[in-house]
Amino acid sequence: MKNYLFLIIIFFSLNIKAQDLREEIKLKSSYFKVYDINSNEKDSDVTKYQIIDSKGNKLEHIARIFDKKLNKETFLGIYRKNDSEIHFIEFNQTQETSTLDHYVYIPDVNGKLVLAKKEIGLKDYPADLPPKFKNNKPIHPEFVGGDAELNKWVEKNIAPILKKELATKDFVLTLEIDENGTATLQNLSLLSLKNETEKALIAKIGEMPKWNTTVQGYKVTGVVYVPVSKP
């Protein structure tokens, strides 16, 4: 994540909200500021993306929700943009199989963002998620060497940790890749692993090679899904 330009702390009773400027963007001929809004609620830690236009109109979408009672991340959001649209993807991780919601906004003649498209409960990234990529695939971080090298690394480093569990079922790991290429294991509670196995898995993911986050000239972050099967 880019260095924050400033930080404003606002106190509301027991809640602490922090507003961090993430970036300034241009869609068509209109300018917007994108903020991260962090709040510490009683039952959850919440981060939202807040988009503010030149007239002060605000739009918010989920960036991350961590449920304190469940001790797990339940929602994760990303956004992507081109020269005329901004897309929000919200991953719902409350079920065994994650789904995603897709929202597309465009500026009207007054520079205010209006909802142009909404898709709920998708199983995969929408084909129109910008920026356009080869074969119209959405852009995302890449493991150095591609899927073949990723599969080799997983077979060598992850499969042995899950050897006992893989005897009865396959797994899909949810990894969040930051802009430095570092992978962090998400949605761990859904794997239903023993504590020792969880610790070993987290430690091994921490040793994972850095992912490539500069793809087709774009700096990208986001969630990737890594299948793990019995060798």
C-alpha cells in the first residue's frame, strides 16, 4: 500500500475511526479521492473504501471485515478502475465456498458516481473487471514462474503439512497478496485444522516466495485461490 499522505483520527465514544488517503483518481473528466476508513467496532474491525468527489459526495464499499467473535475475516474487498469506471469486488467468506459481489460505477455529467451494474453471488471474477488482460482475464498477482512453479512449490511445501487431511479431501487456500508480493493466509477457520497444523501452515506460507505484483505495467494486489491436492 502506498504511503499515507495524512492521517485524521476521529473518536466516537468507544469507536476509533481513522481516515487515510489512499490515492487520487480520474474517471472521464472527473476527479475523486479514495480513502481507507478504519473503525474498531465492538464485534468487528471494519475497513471501508470511501470515494469522495469534488463536491463532497461520498460512496463506500467494504475493504475488510474481521469478526472478533468468530476470530476470522468474513469479508474482503478490492477495487479496480479504468479511465471511465470503478469496479468494487466484495468477497463473502462467511460460507464454506466464497462468493463475490460486483459493483460498477461511472460518473454522471455532474461528476457524481452512479451505479451502472450490480452482480451478486458470483463464483468467479467477472469478465469485465478492469484493467483488460490477455484473453480478457482479470489482472491479479502472479507467482513467479507461473502456475507450474506454484504447483511445484505447493506440492513440496504445503502438501506434506496437510498430508493427513489430504487423504480424505482437497483444500483451497485463500491468500491475500500485498503490493510487496507477500502472501498472507486468509479464511483459515474454514479449513478446520488442528492448532499445530494451522501454525505450521501459517509459518510455511510466511516463507513463500514473493509474488509478482507488477503485471502488464500495473501494480496489483488482491486475493488468489491456491488448490492443494493429494500428490
